Amino acid sequence: MGDAGGERGGFRGGFGRGGRGRGDRGRGDRGRGDRGRGRGRGRGRGGKDEDKVWTPVTKLGRLVKDGKIKTLEQIYLFALPIKEYQIVDFFLGPKLKDEVMKIMSVQKQTRAGQRTRFKAFVVVGDQDGHVGLGVKCSKEAATAIRGAIILAKLSVLPVRRGFWGARIGRPHTVPTKVTGKCGSVTVRMVPAPKGTGLVAARVPKKLLQFAGLEDVYTQSRGSTKTLGNFVKATFFAISASYGFLTPELWKETEFTKAPYQEFTDFLAKSTKVPAAAAPAAFSASAPKPVGVAPSDKVY
């Protein structure tokens, strides 16, 4: 049923037309692209966002672009929601890599038939303590991937790393045993000694690599062939690493002002362009045209 819905009229015109059938979202050998009905023929839809200059629309974006906030950790410290993906690009920039984990077709039954859309799972990370996961559904595969990348950047989280034994060198594994669950899939991560590597399946291994972890034991249960739930459970397990209070975090907290409170004067400045003055013909104090009776209306 899924294949029949994805192929728009796959057997139209019989079996004897060779490579000119209309199945598999293309037009066979006739060069109509891979977008269903050839919408991408030289219109140059890509690259528009890259050329635009970022104009922040949120308070946090204004503080980041003006240099008031120096690192992503300042944002995480005060749990400020990130509503613009350009904020993550501003801090991580070229270090941020992305990979499409899966593209699947999903269908909805309507009166006119089946409506097929594409669902993309994308993972982003800088391999140094930041990782994000994005899921997006759209009519076209390319649009779904672009949307999933943006959502993955908005969901970037800090990854806490620790040691297996002696605190020698850089942190290389998860600090404690962590667990994540999505649907029937449960993923458990256990600290591992140096040199062990990532003992994990293909899906969680990619996520752990993007997070910057080097040595981890993993255990999974449930229907792991459902990749969407598998990658989400892994992401939830990684995001739970900062939920444990360990002795190194027992230091006395030094309370500081939140960015919105510290830079109140800067945020109070209006960034809107002042509206132009109203024309004299429409102002209440403007003199009326000569030769027009007071009772006549002027439009």
C-alpha cells in the first residue's frame, strides 16, 4: 500500500512504454527531475537563505548578535529558549555537522485517495559536547531535510562528559549510567574505560560521535528497527546526562543576573524604523483645499 501511494500512477499507459513510465516520483528517462512533476527545473530555489543577512527578531538574538552573550553555555545556564537557529550557527558555525539518519514516506487517507509526505530525521553536532535532533515532515524530501536541520539546530543540547576511572586527560565517556525511552525502545548507556570505543548499533553510534563521546557501552531493548524511536531514545538518554548531581557540582552557586536583566537598557532601545509622517491631506490640522465647501468630504 505504501509503494502504491508513493508512485503516482506507476502503471499508467500499460507495461510496454519502457523507461517512460511515471512511477517512482520521476518521469523515467525523460529528465523531469526527482520532484514528482519537475518543479525544480532551473528556478534556483536553493541558496536564498545563505545570502540573507541575519536580522534578529528575539531579545536573545539581539544580545547574541551584539556580542553581549559570549557562549552557548550562558544561554543554557539560564535555560533561555532558543527560537532562532542562527544563534546556534553564530556560536558553533563551521564546526556543526549534520547527517540525515532516515527519510521515510508517511501517508494519510483522504477522500481523494492517499496523501503521501516525507519525514526526515536529521542529527547535528560539533563532536565537542553539543548535539541536536530534528524531525520534519513535508511534501518534498528536500524541504523536509531543510526543516529537520533547522529544528535540530534549535534543539541543540549540552552533553555532559566524564571519566570511567582516574581523572586523567580529557573527559571521554558518560559520567553516570543514563537511560532514555521512546515508544517501546529503551536505550541505556554505561561508562566505559579508555580505548573501549563506542559499543553501539549504527544509529546510536552516530549520535554519540556527534556528541563527542569516545567510550560508551550501550544496551537497547524494544523494537529498535523503528529508527525514529531508536534515535529519539538515544537523544533523550544523552540529554539526561546533566540531570545527575555529583560531588563535583556541590560547589556553592554564585548567583548572577540573567542576560535579560543585565542588559535591560540595551533591550529597551527600539530597533523599529520610525513610521513616516502622515500626508498633510489626511491630517486633522491641515488646511482644507480652496474652493471646497465645508460640508463636502475630501478623500
